[in-house]
Amino acid sequence: MSDLGDLFRRHLAQTSDAPIGLEIDRAQGCWLYTRDGHRYLDMIAGIGVSALGHGNSAVAEAIADQARRHLHVMAYGEYVIASQARLAARLCELLPQSLNRVYFTNSGAEAIEGAIKAARKFTRRRALAAFDGAYHGDTMGALALAGNPTFREPFEPLIAPILHLPYADERGLAAIDQSVAAVFIEPVQAEGGVRVPSRDFIAALRKRCDANGSLLAFDEVLTGFARTGRMFALEHFDVVPDIVVMAKALGGGLPLGAFAARDELIGVLAHDPPLGHITTFGGHPLSCAAGLAALEVIAAENLAERARSIGQYLRDRIESLAAPEIANVRGIGLLWGIDFRDADFAHRFAAAALERGIVINWTLNAETVIRLAPPLVISREEIDFAVDAMRAALRDARR
């Protein structure tokens, strides 16, 4: 182990007993370069954060320009900060017209917390609903929504009451009643195994929420910003939620989250009491500048359309593996899941793929599923490299 690796192990809080442990020296495009001279194709884009890959020049220039102007000057919401105001306005142009206010946070989990508070205060109800397989973050409110009890139970009691409903199953929607303030759903589940619901299910969910006066909140933390082949995944379903939660690619590689809603809903956080929801670093000027630059690249280069076309190429290449260990390949845009028949094999496959120079990972709530979410700028040649490496990794995992 290198000196740096030793410091990592000795002094940095660990999130598992087996971190990937790559010592990153630099990153460019879709590639990560380590201090020992190796390179790795990033097939998960930093868990969806690096949508434009690494080192995009427009984002780097926006960061440098903002850094020369100023960094933090005041808690969010007090001063008029150009990058905040312009990014909020641009997001409102791209979201459905009714979602005309944006509250910036530091992360997706923090945005979920703000959305929970807004929903409860606006409806004057306590209950919330979420779905099996769901992942909404690891803060206490977000964790209460989690669909995997393994992650919830060590930290209980969490906020309550919470209904956990079967994902993509209309029969479970009958449990949503007039006690429910809001229903939180990922329009495509990522940690749940890359599950894509039907349009009929999402339409039925919207109808059930309307019938009972419950708010519908879409968690687009991973699916937003062209990942699914649309700017937002909600566009696939012809449904407008009451709240949209965003993060990951929103910051262009820097920490940034947000939730958007109509004015009267999000406005409840500003009065009775005032400052009912505040954040020091949310909407940091540097993050907003980077996010706006990244968003303009995504829009100008029509990366949503590119995600649809090259995503289909990725699917076709994965299916060409035709491995007996693979039960299913599913996904949308540039978000795909390889569902193996055995979780242990999936884990061996991921480790073998890393040895072959590609970074992939399995999903938290579906351990048989390997998720692929590469940068939106990935080339066909890079996909070919990845699939060739995966073919070799399949052989390695069988040994």
C-alpha cells in the first residue's frame, strides 16, 4: 500500500470494509488515471455526477471565472447571487411550467429533506409513502423512505408513519389515503435494480394522489439531466409531479442539490416561521456556476438524444455477450442494469471488470444487478472497449 493509501485507511472514515481503493491522480473524458500509471474507463460517471465526463472545458472555465469573482458570501437566500439566480431560471425553463420555484441544497439527500418538510407543512399531514427498492439518500428523513429494511433498521426509530408500497404495481396504490402528505418515487429506480415502470402505473399513481390530495414527488437525482434520454425522466410518462428533486449531474461535478415546486407549495418554507428551512452552503456560487455551464452543454449538444441513440448501442453490445449467467438486461437511455442469476457471481464479475480496466458497480437494493451509467459523452469505441473487458471479466468470474 502506498503512503497515500495508508493515510486513506488510517484517517479517513470508511463506508465499507472493502472500498474500491483506486488512487486517482487525474481524470479526463471518460477515463480515470491512477497514481500507479493505470487507466480505467468510468462506466458509472461517479454514480451519475460526471454526466459530461471529467475535465469539461466549459465547466472548468465557469468555475475559474466564478472563483475569481467570489466564493461564499452569505447563507443561501439572503444575497442576490448571479449564478444561483441564472441556474434557477434555466431549470424553470426546462421543467414543466408549474414547477416555477427552485430551492438549492448541498446534495440530493438534503433536497429530499427539504421536500419532506415542504410537503408536510403544505398539506398539514404527517404520513409519507415510498416504494420497495427505493433509495433517496442517507439522512434520517431520506433513510425513512428507503425501500430496503437492512439499511433502515440499525437507525430506527426514523420519522413516521411511512408506507412502503410495491414498485410498479398498481394494486399497492390503494394504500395511499388522505393521511398521506406526499408519495416519493424514482421514475426509474437505480439502486433498486434499474427498474422502469410502465406509463400506466405512473398515470395511476398521479390519479391516486390527486384523488386523496397527496403530493407526488419525483426523485430525479440520478435520472435528471438527459440520463434517460430526456432532460428529465418525467417526460417519458406525460405526468407532472408536484415536486422534483435533483442533484448528482446538477452541479457539473461539484456538490449541488435542489428541489422544485410551484410557488405556493415551496413558499410555505419562507413564513410561519420565516427561515423555516435554511442552509449555509446550499446553492454555493461555485457549484451553481459549474451546474449552469454543464446544463448549457447538455442542452446545446442535445445529449438527451445522444443518450437514446448510444444507449441503444450499449444495450445491443451488452446483449451480444449472451452469457448464461445473465438473466436480463434492462434500462433506458444511458442507464442500464445487467441482472445476473446469482449475486456472488455479480460481485465477482464487478471485481474482474475492474481488473480489466472498467469501473462498474452493483446496486444497493438488488445485489444481482450491475449498473451501467457512463458519461453521456462516451463514444462507441469506448463502449466496445467496455464490452470486450466485460466479456473477459465473465470468463474470469467463472474460474
